[in-house]
Amino acid sequence: GMARPLRSNREDGWYHVFHRGLERRQVFRDDRDREHFVELLGEMVTRYRVVIHAYALMDNHWHGVVQTPEANLSGAMQWLHFSHAAWFNARHRRVGPLWQGRFRAVPIEDGGWAYDVSVYVHLNPVSTEAFGLGKPAKRAEGLGLSAPSAEEVSRRLKALRVYPWSSYRTYGGYARGVEWLERSVLLARAHRDPRRAVAAYRRDVRQRLTHGADPSREDRLRDALAIGSARFLREIQARAAGGGRETSGKRALRRRVSFGAIVTAVEQVLGGEAR
């Protein structure tokens, strides 16, 4: 079974947060819902002083890369999801819970690891059957059993460029985006020269779309307990004080977890298909 989710609020910790609708139902029915949620993200930045590095809204879930200078992730997320649910229910005249249980937050070791997670988050809008990237296809591409045509890659890239509900357009230099988004920290990791960072980030996204993710089994993160080095995973487990599973200590994880492992980890947590 799954390890117990960690309720750790780390000072200045990095997290991959995601939350989905109850029974995979829509949490955003139209653009006004999405617009409102993005407004709430901005308000959360002001209210809780969290730092949002990346985000993507899908119909029935959302992803974020968030940093917490004040170690208050739980409070911030609870406020965000409660506020959206109350607004959504009033607007759509519905009652009852909107979100599936508690939000998930996977601790990330540092900005180096968060960079890969941001690319994963930004690829979400095209990680679907419609773009030839449903689960089996994605796996085949990752294993090198099939390769997308140049047209397919262009189609995916174009869709990402125009998708208004993620921070990719801002990272890729296609739109100014919301003023509260912190993109400089991760962009600085794309290229040493700030003038070339945006192009380098776009290139990394293109590369992921062209070559797929490596789904090799031994690279899987154990129950997506954390994203980082083996030492970091052990630290997080120790902090969970027996709540987490004792696996990573006994099993030497590779120093650098592949992009594919991050995808796999997230999909395991979201319950199979990450959508």
C-alpha cells in the first residue's frame, strides 16, 4: 500500500503539490473557474508568503511547484482549496466536497530537482490521449519503441505555447504572465547566461516531448515519498518518524532520479493515469 502522506512543513522547503477532484470530477468547468483559481494562487502568495515557481491547471486536477519560506504549506493549501470549493459550489449551485481527500505534497530536495518537476508540470496539458501521449504511448516513446513524428512534436509544442492555464508560456517567453510567479530561480538552472535561459528551457521541453521519459523500473521513486537523492529520501523518512515505509535506506537509489521516475512517481500517487 501507499506510505502515509507526510505532513511535514519544512522551512523554505520545495514541494510538488497536486490535488484532484473527488472521483476525478472536474474542479474547473470553464475559463472563469480557471481564472478564479489563478487569482486565488496570487492571493495565496500575498497571504501566506509562499513562492509559486510553476503551475498547471487541468480539468480535474492541478499541479504546482511551491516553496514555503514560512513552513506553512498545510495552512496555505487548505485555504486555497477551501476557497475554490466554496466559490465553485456557489457558482455552479452544487453542494458537498469538491476535492479528493487531502492534497498531496511531495518534498523536493532543491531547485535542481525542482527544475525537472517544473518541466513535468508544464508538459501536463499535452500528456493526454489527444496528443498521442496516453499512458501506453508515453511508455513506448520513453522506451524508444516509437518516436513521435516532427509534425506531432510541433503540434504538442504549439498546444503548450498557447495553453493559458499554466506557467509555461511565461517560462517560454511567449507571454508576460502573472506578476507573482517566480520563474527566475528555475530559469537560472536552464542556462548560465540569463539571456539564453528562456530558449534553453524551451529546448528542454522540446527534448522531453521528442524523446519521451525513461520509465526504467529500478529508477522508480518508492511511493513518491520524496524527489531527490537517496540521502534526502532517508532524511524525509526519518522525519516521517516511522510513518513512511522503510525502503529507500535498504535499496540504493541512483544518485539522480530520471525524469521518467518523476512521472511514474506522480502517476502512482494520482492513482495510475496522472489526469
